[in-house]
Amino acid sequence: MGRLLGSFENDEDHDIPELNKCPDCQTYFAGDNCPICGKPCPENMKAGNRPVVKQKKHKSKGGYTRTTFIPWYHRIWFLILMLFVSPVICIILTLTSPHEKPKKVIFVILAALMLVGRYAGPAIVSRIMDREPALVNEKLSEDEYKAKCGDITAEELYRNSDEHKNGFVKIRLVVDEKLESWEQYRPVYYRCVSEDGKFAFLVRNCLVNASKNFIKGDVITVYGEMQGNTTVYFSTDDTTTEPTVNMAYVTIN
């Protein structure tokens, strides 16, 4: 049914102050009697005598809510794109967007992680990649290690270095010089020669038990593992390529 003429629905708080109001059917009228039910208007319901009705805020009927317009640069898809393109811009757009606080927190955390990963990630990967595996077997005791090292002549090792690669060797050499390389984090190289001076080798100082320094002319018995031919670059822009032994243990004769 429709509402009565000159009336409002019960849940509405409208009023027409310049008209009388029927207390029974809530009809507004200008005369003395209600045109709907015919009852005379009491004094307290006549125009000017009724208390002022306070207006209330009404929720829209039918479940409708106001829609907030979100610019394209604040849309979720664009914020996700900025996570990968520019985490800094993503943080700025997120903080200035109309999104709810939980969404803002999630995007700011993700952008911060992307930012840290972008700048710190390569350095971390580089540090990991720069770490070399153990150059000599450190699981064996000194006696066990030396027992695995067979005697080999300088000529045989020099001529067939690749055939002995990764093998355990024992060889007697004479220290010729210490090689200074730009790569200071790597083990020190010594250039050594056979006792007859015919064959040159690189001995990489990978001593397990203690570090030692050698001087020119030292006669040493090296216990180590054959690395094969190695090219070493030096601070003077010179290079040398020689058969290389990773020295785990040594005896100075």
C-alpha cells in the first residue's frame, strides 16, 4: 500500500512545521480537523506548538554504499607492477592510496623486501660465488694424507699434469719466488722449480695445520693434490701458466 496523503513513513523523521499534524494517522493538514480520519487537531500538535524534530542520518536502503573512485596508479594491479619495476615508487603510491591499512602494510613490507633483495642480493650472491670449495682434503689426518701421496718425478708431473689432476702427489722442489697477486683473498702462490732447475711449478699454499712462509732457495717436500695447469695474474700485469700443486702439508729439508 502507498502512504497516506500528506504523511511520511513511520521510520522517517520529517516534519512540516507550518501545518497541523494528526496524532493518529500522522497526516499533515491546514484546517482544524484531519481530512483523513476527521478528528480535531489537539493543541500540542498544531503548527508552531510541536517540538522541533531532529534530523537523523539515514543509511541508504537496499544495501547501497558510496563507491570511492580509485585512480589507476593506486589500483592493486599497478602496485604489483611497481613492486618489480620500482619498489620505492610502490611504497610511495601505497602510502598515498585510499586502500585499507592491512593492504598498505602488506604492500609496504613486500616492497621493502624487494628493495633489500635488489641491492643486497647481488652482493650476497657474489660472496657465495666467490667462496671456493676446500682446495685440499681436510678430512684426512696428516698421516693418512701423506700415505695417499705417492712419489712422482718432476718431469713426469710436468709433462703429464692433466693426467694427474686431482690426484695426491709428493714432490721435492726448490722455492724460486713468492708471487704477489691482486687476488689477495686467494691462497698465496710460490713458483718452484725441480732440483735440476729444468721444470717449473706453481705451489699453492693451502696448508691444513699451519701457515708457513718460504724464502728463495728453500728445498721443500710438498704433499698435495694436483690442480692441473693454472694461469695466475699479477699486479704487474704479467701472467704465468704452470702445473699447479695445492699444498696441504710440507717438509722443509
